[in-house]
Amino acid sequence: MLKFLSKVKIEFNALDPRTAACMEFLAQCNARKAKESNPACQLLVKRRTDDHPPQITVTFVNGVEEVFDATSTAAQSIRTMILEKGQLLETEQMFREAGEAWPVIIPEEELRQHAPGTKPRKAEEKKQ
């Protein structure tokens, strides 16, 4: 998960009962496998003393930042979203390295082309 991120910032008030997603996400980020996937990823934890809702901010390796309200978003949902966006980043990078345009534009006429159907096998062919 961390291999797609350059920075993770987790903010919460330790006395706030809504911190479950923050704590779970922090544990996932601190897992050995996650850290090994990207040792350069910054992990910042800001312990708040006000009533600001728990929040998780992630910065992807391409600089895009996303902020999650951890009171209404489960840690697993955040992780899944990061993995999905990360796969898109990998695909984009693969296309760019191959000298292909991104995003891939499929011409309208190709979308409307008739796909050849499959031909049913004859009874004699089925017996063989």
C-alpha cells in the first residue's frame, strides 16, 4: 500500500471515541511489509487536543493528495482506494515508459465495430 504513497498524515485526538479507523490505518502503515514496500514514505502522526474529527491525508507519488474523514471511512476502504489508484498509477507509468499516450483514447469507430461471433461446432466434430 505504501509503495504508491510519498506521505501519510494521520490526525486524531486520543480521547476522541471516533479514532478507530486512524488507529487501524496507523497499524497497517507500521506493518513491516508496508514499510519495506516504500521506506521513503513519510508517516506523520499529529495528536490533536481539539475536537477536530479524525482525519487521514495521503499523498500519492505523483503529488496528488487525498483527505479522508476517518469518522465515516473505514481503514480498509481507504487502503482499498489507495491500492486501486496505485494500480492506475502503475498502468499510466507503464504506458508512458512504452512511449504510448495516456490516457488511452479508443476511437469511436473501434468501439462500434462488430465483434466476430463464435461458430457452433458440427455434430461430427463433437464426437471426436
